[in-house]
Amino acid sequence: MKTNSDPFAPENITLSPEQEEAFKNGGRLEMWDGIPVVIEALPVPEGKTQKKHKWVGYTYKEQLELARQTRIPLLVVQAELHRLHFQAWDKKARVEFNNSVLSSLGFSHHDKRRALKALENAKWITVQWRKRKPPLVTILKGFYHGS
């Protein structure tokens, strides 16, 4: 059997039991002057990650283009709800959701209805359906409004 003369080869590195445990728990292995050293992973403080990642921005036009390319009406509905929510003065008020953006991308009113129903079933929105008029949408969650 051939032995590897490289001191940095994995088979030539020996770790202490403490280093092995730290490496298994997410630490990273570094070599300092030929000596293996395991840098322990820092613990993530609880409660900070939720606030840190509360809002994510994306480009409205890119989201519409993605929806057009993938033919997923839920992406258009979500992007348009974000836009309407952002433009609304009262963030808790209902918004009127018409077909214009969806139809400009080749989606039908049936696609809009299915996407709104999916968001309603997920309890992100409530929808007041009106005959021959655009539905009124109340946003419950999933859209950041600063409170």
C-alpha cells in the first residue's frame, strides 16, 4: 500500500477527541504551521435571526419576468400584492386586485382566482369576492408592513 507523503493529506491528519467533536459540530479545520486546528462554530443567538431576515427585497419587473417565463401565476399575484401593499397608505386596508398585470403577461382571470385561493388557503390573505368587479384583498401575513 502506498503512503502519502503530503502532511496535509486527510489520512495524515490526526485530531484529538475534542477537535473531532468540535469539527462534527460545525467547526472548520485549518492548518497552522502544519498543525491541525479546529475553529469552533459560533453559536447563533436565539431571536436575532428572525429579526435579521424579516424583509427581503426583489425587483418587481424581474419577478414578473420570472412568472412569465415559468408560467406560474402565483408569482405574479404575489408580486402585484407586494406592489399594491407598498403603495397603500393604510397597510391594513383592503386592496382592489384587478386583472391588468396578469393579462399583460398572458395569464387569465382563472389563473388569478386560483392563485388568490392558494394564498387564502395558506391564510396569508382574505378575499372578498365580488361579482363582475375586482376582488378586495386583505393581507394577513407574509407582507412586511413595519409593525
